[in-house]
Amino acid sequence: MGELRAETDYFHLYEMAAGIFAAVAKPGTGAWSNAGVVDLGEELLVFDSFSTPSAAQELRNQAEKLTGKKVKHLINSHYHGDHVFGNQVFEDAAIISTSLTRQLFEEQNVLKEIAVEQAEMAHYLLSLEHQIKAAENPVIRASLINQSEEMARVKEELPHMKMVLPTVAFEDSRIFQGSKRTVELHCLGGAHTPSDSFLYLPEEKILFAGDIVTEALHLPIYDPDGFLKTLEALKTFEIDAVLPGHGAIHSVKIIEAMHDYLLLLSDSAKQAHDEKVALEEYVAEFLLPEAYAKWRGTNGIQRNLKTVYNFYEAKEKE
């Protein structure tokens, strides 16, 4: 996992290798997702910015204090708020994403008037409270509680939150060459979202995966075929350690676990289509393998079963 270098209210900061840090989020505190820091030599690169400005500010403080250098680059792996709502802390840096991620960020992450946002958030938190009380599955209940805690932290910071868009675009890949190391930024297309990027450190064989790889989580799926292709491509990289978008630092085996999960969803949905099984029947009769019984997610595996089934149904109609 690496050496623990700092513990904050929001995350544990581990040094995975000399000058390479993993900020592993503490659940329910306002970080929500993981982030990474890389010392390039003369300057710092940060991968993702958490879900609140307070958590992002603590990340920047810790990174610059430990290295004595300034953050010059921030990468947004994808557009989801739990990875980009801390962008304002890095407004003086080059904020980098694919052009599609920037477009989705601008379209989807829109702040209304604060009073309206707070009212809508309060309504959403109340609905989560009702779901928590009604939840019988302990894993889903715990997932709902975490969702509620994280959203409450976002609500607290709404009055001083602003959306800061990426300022530098890349498409397929970009190389960052520093005096200490070279790192590679890649996007192989859509997987969890229509555009998902990851950072690879070839000398240290470390991967910052964003939400292409997560630990024991039924994360939303945008394109199951694209997701599988991306995971298959990652298996060709030399990787010793992975920082997932959510969860602890892992070995390369976590990529295989994600691949097996996507393959299960893909194969079962295709079989249901081949056998002319209706969506409702497919979801109702799906037997969850024991390996995924404790995976987190506010809807369990149900949402992903429907998403993947509908994806292949739409492909059949093309």
C-alpha cells in the first residue's frame, strides 16, 4: 500500500513510491473519491480533486508541504462531481481533461441559485433518509448512509462552491515529462462515463485508474463493451499497484476483478436477449454470485443489470 505520510479529516495520504502519493478517501467526510499526486521534478501533478473544496484544499496543502513544490497540473479523470467539485482549489493550475469530459462537465455540473440548490439537496437527503429506514439489505443500507453523508458534506459547501471547468484538452494520450519521471495520461473511450481517463507511471508501474477500476462497488456503467475493452487494454500494461477511484490501494488483481464483473453482466444480458427473456424477468431471476454479495451500491446490482440489458437491446435495433 505504501507508507502513510499524513492522516487528515478527509483522507489518508500514502506514498506509493518516492514522490508518488495516493489520497485514499475517508468515507462520508467530503472527499468521496480517491486522488493522486505525482512529483514530476520541478512541479506537481494532481489526479482528480475530490467532491468538496475543503477536501481539495487539504490535498493541495499536504502535497505542497510534503514536496515543497507547487501544483501545476490537475487532471479530471471524468466529469462526475465526486471527482471534480474541488477544481476551484486548483484554478491557477492547468486543468486537463478530454474535450468530451469538459463538455459533459459544462452540461451536467450546473450550479443554480444557492437557495434552489440547497432546497433540492435537502429534498434529496430526505428521500435518502426514507430509503435508509426502508432498506432491508444491510449492504444497500450502508451504501445509502454513505451517500447521504457525502451529499450532506457537499450541501454544507454549496455557499462557497463554484464550477471550474478544465482549461486544457487532450484526446487519446498525453505525456508529462519531468526531471524525475515521465507519466502517461490515456483515454481509451467510454466505460463508466462517455469519456474516462487514467494515469500510468511506467517506471514505477503504478496506475491511477479513476472510476475505470473501483473496489467492490456496483458503479454506474455507460458502455459495457467499451468498459471491457478498456480493462482488457489495461491488462497489457505492466502494473504493480492500482489506486482505484474508490477503495483501497490494490495489486493488479483488482483489474481482473472488475473485468470479471463486467463480463458477467455482459454475458448474462446477451444470453437473456438470445433467449428472448424480458427485462423484468431477467432482473428478477438473476442470481447474484456470492463474490458480489457484499459489493456496495445504493441500488445493488439492479441498476447495472438494467443498463447492460438495455445497452444490448439498443444495439440489436441498430
